[in-house]
Amino acid sequence: MSYHVNNAIKAGATRKELMEVGYITTLMYGSQALMEMNSLVDAINAFLPE
């Protein structure tokens, strides 16, 4: 997860865009994707500090 988040940030993705991807993925794939939201948020916080 962190690899993909880091590359997305390098390509210009914002925190809002990354979270939107997580929400849409959760809507599409349900609980399997929801379980990965913590990993997504942790990776975003690691590479995009406040």
C-alpha cells in the first residue's frame, strides 16, 4: 500500500484524492477494501504530513 501511495503523491495526488479512492474502493469491494483503509491512512500520513 505504501509503495502505491508514495508513487501517487509523487505524481501529484492530494490527501483528499487518495481518501476518495479509498472510499470508492470500499463502495465497490465492501469489507475487504474497508479492512485496508487503516493501511491507506497510515501510508498517507507517513508520506504527506499535515
